[in-house]
Amino acid sequence: MSQAMGAPILLLEDERSTASMIIQLIAGACIANPVQWLDGGGNAIAYLDRSVAEPALRPVLCVLDLSLPDVSGLEVLTHIRSEPALADLPVIMLSGSGEDADIEAAYTIGIDAYLVKPAGVHGLPDVIRELNLSYQLQPRSKPSSA
């Protein structure tokens, strides 16, 4: 991971095809930050704990799935919000669940935005822009038209 590329965006998604689509959407939004993709909540918590000790690993944004095979997205979110060094990390939850109880739980813990998959995934670039992270996100040059 190159420092010149900026801080990573942490993507926590257990479905490879969905993760690939999200990575493409981020790149298509002209964001050059590297994406650190993890497919389990336990791995994400370990990564986040390491990032507290190693600031170069600290993400600028976390995109988090609700349903994971080991540790739920809500548990990861709770961990983020309880760690002082990470408490202000912007977190966007992408979930297949549009259930009011899941959405309410995420906002109660402190999610910044909640998008329902699959349609909501395409709104991710707009939500990232609305979080006003422009000072932390590295712009990617748009391809020139011939």
C-alpha cells in the first residue's frame, strides 16, 4: 500500500462479486485511495486494532456489510465507535437488509450512512461525497477524451 495513494478505504464484504463491484464504483468515482478488502468481521477488528498502532494502516473510510459469517457488521461498528482512536472514522453500512430494526440499530451505534443492497450500492459514490472527505480522499485523474 503506497503512502502516495493516501489512507486506505476499508471494505468489509463477504461476497467477492459485491466487493468487486464496490471497488469498481469507488475507482469510477475518481477516488485513488487503495481499498483494503476483508471478508470477515474478525479480520476487520484485527486490522482496525493494528491501525491504531500503525497510523499508515488507518482507514479514511469504512464500508461495512451488516451480515458476515463470523462477527456481524454491527459488532464491528460497535468496536469502531468504542475505540477512541477510531471513533470518528466515517462508516457506511451496505446491507441486504432494509429492516427498520437493523437500520435503527446501526444509527443508534453511530453509522454515518446506511444503504440497502443491491440498488443502494450504486449510490455509494454520492454518499462518500456527502461525507465531505475530500481532504482525505486522493483524486484519480479522469481519463481524457480523444
